[in-house]
Amino acid sequence: MQWEAVIGLEVHVQLSTKSKIFSGASPAFGGAPNTQACPVDLGLPGVLPVLNAEAVRMAVMFGLAIGAEIHPYSVFDRKNYFYPDLPKGYQISQFAHPIVGPGTIDVQMENGETITVGITRAHLEEDAGKSLHTSYPGMTGIDLNRTGTPLLEVVTDPDLRSPEQAVAYFKQLHALVRYLKICDGNLAEGSMRCDANVSVRPLGAEELGERSEIKNINSFRFVEKAITFEIERQIDILESGGKVQRDTRLYDSDLNETRSMRTKELSDDYRYFPDPDLLPVHLTPEFIAEVKSSLPELPEARKTRFTTELKLSDYDATWLTGDPEVADYFEAVLATTDDAKLTANWIMGDASAALHRDDLEWIDCPVPATELGRLIVRIKDNTLSSKLAKTVFEALWAGEGTADEIIEARGLRQLSDSGALGDIIEKIILDNPHQVAQYRAGKNKVLGFFVGRVMKATQGKANPGRVNELLLELLGSWGQSKGAE
Amino acid sequence: MANIDINHLCRLAQLALNDAEHEAVRGDLERIIAMVDQMQAMNTDHVEPLAHPLDANQRLRRDEVTEVVDRERYQLGAPATQDGLYLVPRVVE
């Protein structure tokens, strides 16, 4: 039987506010345990939550960016469950009245196809603390620094049909929140965590199969692998006549498998009710309009601008706009070079390779955009051949100075001058009468031999274009007939 | 009368009740549900659900770090701490 997977993702996007969602403590990553947990976060008696204005603004910004409905009236609810890293015994979340309503995100697949993913809702909530199970025999250590960190939970409709689509959507969402500067996008530090709801059904069936939920996947690769594993697991069960149990599962990346954590409590068991400590949030049309006017250029718009105004290919534009840091760097270089294609080639080629080699992010690129720009300008004005340019680039990378300083200091200027090159070429022609005779006899391949000699004589600095022109000219003038017209 | 699963509710609420308490709670809940049933009988077709009893707007806080965390003091009331962590009886899912 042919099976179809049905996948929905819930992504927790950690908002990059300076303070927590309901308290004035810092949500910064990496502090010593419990040094960023204030009485509100600890759930001490008598404390009250006060909502962070910036978290609200960021949520609205996200909603506007995906063309979603922004609810002018939203309510915070208590989601009740017991776990030691949740000191209050409930998580403040939004249930019946989320701040962001239905919207869509268009996702470009690698094969060029575009899929539209429905966003059911996005709501604000607080994060829980962390439990450390390993170091304390018989005990669990609790660090509440993360407690109260603002999260925007973005929930899709069950619109995704393959692990590849799920990853492409997750990447698109990642790019979007980074463009909006509402999340640092650091997956390794848990700034975006993904839960995947996965079920399978016979291809063509209307009814959804029983689903399982895979919790807390925190890398693009693991999203793909965990969902792939889960689809196969469910198909195996169904094909051997079994039934998929609705449950919550964990992905184990070491073993590449999902394991059941618990059979899912029914959602009613969280006993949501409006939090009496918080009043409803009313958003005015003026506030929403103000946030709308502050939206930056979004990935899709930037990509379209790159293909239409800069005449870049779809592939180049997609590559350059996926990460706002890359697109910003590209545009900064372009400001100096005024040559989009050559600039794109350098960024996608040498610059990207060097960053990858040294395991650096774009924001840490040691070559300032203006200097990569100057380097490219020197290629365009024929000071540098592409080979010499690579040498200059490595020197820029190593911090040896500006592009022009490096060209001067290392004598990397390309030889284009007809007089000087001509002298060198004439001498080579004189020294190699045998090859000249071969050339005259119509063996055009011998030209490569001469080019090689010229490059050797000039330590690779000769302008290859000029060398070819001069060789043809001078070899011709040495008696080679042009042959019949 | 609705069939109330007291054991399930006790598990959700993390309560351990003895038999006598069990029956007392059952009686209380039955009366509460009876009251809710009475409310359910009202026609609310044209009433918007009330999310909050106060018709006021949530005040927002400026996004600033204002809390100085005194971990030593906050942990004085904890039964067990180590390396800055609160220690609780082992929980493994």
C-alpha cells in the first residue's frame, strides 16, 4: 500500500527580549544556575506577573510578517501540570484567545516547488526551567534561569507531507524570525525548539491516522531524521496489522530513533483557565499600524529584489537571502563593487568556503565588506587576475591589511602592459623555435605551451587575456599565414 | 449524575486521599457539578464568553532588567541545594 505522511510542527521561538516575559530578570543564556531566577520566576507566594511590552510587540511583528490576523483582544491562561522545573504548578500560556491568528508561510523547496503552509496560530507563553538528571545520585537538580523566558509558539496546520517539507518550513521560519530580529536563531542554545506531530494514512484517504508527537527537536538535521524514523515506524506498525498508539516521544540522536515518553494526556487534562493575575491584552489599531510600519524587508521581498533589480539567478538570490547576515554582507560588498554577479560569486565561493573552513558565522567574517569590495574592484579594473585575487583574499583573511596595501606590499599587480609583456613573449618565442614551427604547421594546441611559459616567467602575474591576445598577434606576425578566408 | 473518576483527578492534582476523604471529595464534587449543570441549563446563545471578569486592559512593563537576584537568600527556604541548583527527589519521565 502507498502511504502518505501528515506532519504539523509546533516551534517554540525564544524571543530576544532583554528581560523575561513576566519579570524583570534577565533571560540571557549561560548564567550560573539560578542567578537569573527572581521571586516571580520562582513562583514565591504573593508575587504577580507583569507583561513585557517588547514580547507583545515581537509577537505582533511576527503575525504581520506572515499576513496573519492580529487579535486585538488576547488572554493569558494557566496550563496546569506538575513538574519540578515549573515551580508555580502551571505555565502561563494562551489558549482560547492567542495573540496571532491564522496566517500562511510560503516555503520554497529545493526542487523549485513552492508550498504554502498554514499557520493555525502563534501565542505567547513562558518557558520552564531545566532539570539536570545526571550528576546527583537519587536527586534531580533544578535550574530556573530559563523560567519565564518569553516564547512565541508557532503552530502549523497539518499541511506538511514529507520530512523534507518539514525541514524546509523550519528553515524558512528560522530565516524569518532572524530577519525580524525577534529571535537569535541559535538552535544549539535552544532558541528554536520544534515539536513534530506525525501520522500516516493510506494515500488518498481523507481521515487522519493516529498521531504521535516528537518533543524538543533542536536541529534542522534531527527534524528530518526524527520524522523520517517516525514515519517508517508507523508504516511498519500499520503494515504488520497493528495500530499506532497516540503518544509523546523523544528523539534519540545517538541511536537515530524515537522512544515513547508517555501516552498523551488528553489536552483537557491541562485544565486551562484564564489567569486571574493577568488582564486581557487589548491592542489598538494605532499600535498595530505602528508595528507594521517598522517591519524590515522580508526574505521573499529581498529575494525578488535580487532577481529583478540585480538580475541574479533564482539560485543565487535564494542562497544569499536565506540568512539576513549573508544578505547584509552581500549588499555591503555590492555597494563598493556595483557588480552583483561577481560579488555573489565571491560570497558564495571563496568567502563562504573560508568561513566554513574556519567554522565561523558571517557576522564574524574577518574580511570587512569594504575590503572584499575593493578586491573585486581590482579584478574588474584588471589589476588582479582571478588567481592573484585568491592570494589577496587569503591575505585579507589573515588580516595583512587592506586589499590595496596587500597588492602593493606583495607585488601582486597583474601584468597587462603590452610593452613589458610583449618583451617577455618575444623572448619566449625566440627561445622555442621548435614549438613555433609546430604552431605554424597548424597545431593550435601549442598555444597552451606558450601561455604556460609566460605565466612561469611572470610568476603567474600576467593578465591571461592580454597574454592570449599578444601571443596570437606576435606568433602571427612571425610569418604564420592566416590561411584561406 | 456524571461518573467522577476521583483517582484520575487525584493524580492530576498530585493528591493522596484516604478512603474517607475520597468519599467526602466525591460528595463535594457532585454538588459542584450539580450547580454547573444548573448553569448549563441557561440559554447563553447571545452571550459572548467571558475570558476575564474585569473589563480592563493589561498594563505592560518596559523591557528592562530590573531584578537583582540574591540566590543565597532565595535558596534559604529550599530543603536541598547544591552547586547553585535546587535539588528535588529524582524525576525521570
